[in-house]
Amino acid sequence: MNDTEKTTRTLEGRVTSSKASKTVTVLVDRQEQHGLYGKLLRRSTKLHAHDENGECHEGDLVRIAECRPLSKTKHFRVVEVLARAAE
């Protein structure tokens, strides 16, 4: 891979909070295998993502992409809303 080919990490998760201005909290679930026993374990991570237009609401399924640090805890931005929450 040369310098012109940059890959950004994209993740999918559910919005758990949209109370802050231009920021949403996204819960990202993943499955990983236990190192010794091989059992599948469910792990989750809460990430803060930048939502410039304020279009995300709680319960929405969104795709987020890694970007430069925007604040102390915000290193992702919302790329698209995959599914709206049922209201």
C-alpha cells in the first residue's frame, strides 16, 4: 500500500444517545472468539461520532467512519443512516 491509498475503518452500530449538539453516541457490537476455549463472546463498544446535520436519533442504525480527532473523545463521523428507528 502506498501513501495515496488510505483506508478508513468503517463500523456499523445503533445510536444510543443524540442529546449533545452535533454528537451521537453509537453502540458497536462485535463477536470475538475466546483465545483458549474458542467460545464466541459478544463484546460492545460505545463510540462518539460527529453528526453535522443532526439527522440521527436514538435507535437509528448508522455507519460511522474513522477520521481525525474532532475533540477529546470524538474520532468518528456519521457516514450514513442505514435504518431509522420505529417511532
